[in-house]
Amino acid sequence: MRSNIITLVFTVIFLVLVVLFWMWSAPDVVDTSPVGALNDINPYVTFVIEILVLFGVFVFGTVTVVNLRLQLTDVRAGWPEIILMIIVVAVIAYLAFGVNAMGGAVVLSLGFVAYLYLLQE
């Protein structure tokens, strides 16, 4: 139960960061926001941070879903839960940051799933 609470807290923290980056990227506030300062340094830094935050949402969200399913039903989570989390992160990424961030987040998420799958063998 404690691990579910911890992963849920981290998921919420990363979701709040996604919302903050989305709000700070608005055209009327981008010049005075932290995103504007990062864009002045290098425009790709913001893009990479957005993808990594979305990846954090996927990792902690997936761990939360898998642990919660195991705790509630005593059945291990399967591929539908993993696929659903990839779709949820892809939709969030597309709506918040566009197709490029969505592609980066999905590639990292699929890489993480492949890593976990290979770890089982």
C-alpha cells in the first residue's frame, strides 16, 4: 500500500509539472516564464525537459496502475494496462506540447516497456 501512495504522489507531481510547462508555454507569458528563460539558453532544452517529464508520468503512472491492480484483484496486470498508459501519455503529450513531444514520449515509453519485458526473461 505504501508503494502505491509513493508512486501516486510522484505521478501527480509529474502531472503538475506537465501542466506548469504547458501554462508557461502560452504565447502571452512565455517571455516572462521559466520556459522563456530556458528557450533563451537553448530552445531544445525545454523540449527535452517536456519529454522527460512526460516519461516520468508514464513510468510512475504505469507502476501505480500495475501495483494497484495486483493489490485489488490479486491478478497481475497485463498488456492492456500498459497499452492504455501509453495511449494516455500520448494524448496528454499531444494536447499539451504537440506531435513532436508526443513522439519522443512514446518512444521513451516503448523503450521502457521493452526494458521491463527483457528484464523478465
